[in-house]
Amino acid sequence: NAGVMQNPRHLVRRRGQEARLRCSPVKGHSHVYWYRQLPEEGLKFMVYLQKENIIDESGMPKERFSAEFPKEGPSILRIQQVVRGDSAAYFCASSLGKGTYEQYFGPGTRLTVT
Amino acid sequence: GNSVTQMEGPVTLSEEAFLTINCTYTATGYPSLFWYVQYPGEGLQLLLKATKADDKGSNKGFEATYRKETTSFHLEKGSVQVSDSAVYFCALSDTGGSQGNLIFGKGTKLSVKP
């Protein structure tokens, strides 16, 4: 009865490197959301995906950030050429549908950029 | 746009004390309202929710009532325990984007002392 899995749990990257964050949703869930939590802040929505489609990326920076949710495999949040300001906790959530369906959150990936 | 404001923490209480964490919101339409709890090093867990005005969500002794007239969703518990120590987030579903992504408050850290 696995919940949302995220890996790695902790990721350290130097400035300019790429970061890849993975999220495996609850089995049977086809809706995935990514959120970012900066220190001492609440979670901010980044992107909403359904299988193979980006539905809403209004919260994601236009440059350096991309997300995908392929037909097979986990959802990936990719950050190219990381900067110190990208240091944050990145949470993935999955649900059966949008709207009032409960979102189940993963444990998060804590990215540190040195 | 839609937003959530919750009381600043940290909040420190003695065991068996009464807890109130205030949450107010700004939204167009009729959002659903949520309280999430985050234990140290973990992802967010849904604590309770309410989907329409005057609904009361309750779970594990916590409760909150959706008050449309005061645009509030205050979290209460009659007698807190040490195990309730965590960060609590108030959130609403974003009706503007109509995709179900959540808008979070900044979180309130609760510490309960024995």
C-alpha cells in the first residue's frame, strides 16, 4: 500500500549543475502536482500534470525548469543550471482527479545548491 | 487572486491546553478548504477538509468550520498532546485555475510541552 514516493530525499548540487527529482504517485493516480517550499514559507504550486500532459504550469519559472509525467515511469521535475535560490524542499502530490479529490503528498526532496 | 493567511507561529502550549490556529482566506467562487499537518522530516498529511459553507471538518480531535461570512476556517482542538507538535498549513483549492492545485498559508508551528 505504497503512498507517494519521491527520490532522492536529499540532493546536493553545485551551481550550474542539473537537478532531477522523481515522483512516483499512488498506484492508480494519474494526476500529479509539484510544489516548492522555501524556508519558513508555505508550499507554492508549480505545475500540474496528467499522464503525458502538462495541464497547468503557471507556477513554474519559465526558464531552467521543466516537468514531465510519461506514460510509464515516474514524474520528473528537472532544474537546469541550478542557482542558490533553487534551494528548497520540493513536494509532489498525486490524486485521483482534480478539484476536491484529496492530494496525497510525498516526503519531499530537499535540494541544496552550494 | 486567491490567498490564505494564517496566524504566525510558533505556538507553544502545555499538554491538554486548548488550541486555536486562525486561518482566513480570499477567494472567488466556492473553494474547498483544507488543513494539512507536517511532522518533522515528512510530507504533508491531510488533517481535515470542508467543501462548502457551514461544513465542519473533523479528525483526530481537531475540527474546523467553513465560515463564508467571515471567510475563515480556524483550526481548533480541545486538548492537545505532545504528539500534536508539528507544522499546520491551511489551504484552499484554487477555483481560479480550476485545476485543483492548492494555495497554502505559510504554516504555523505548534510545540506542545509535557
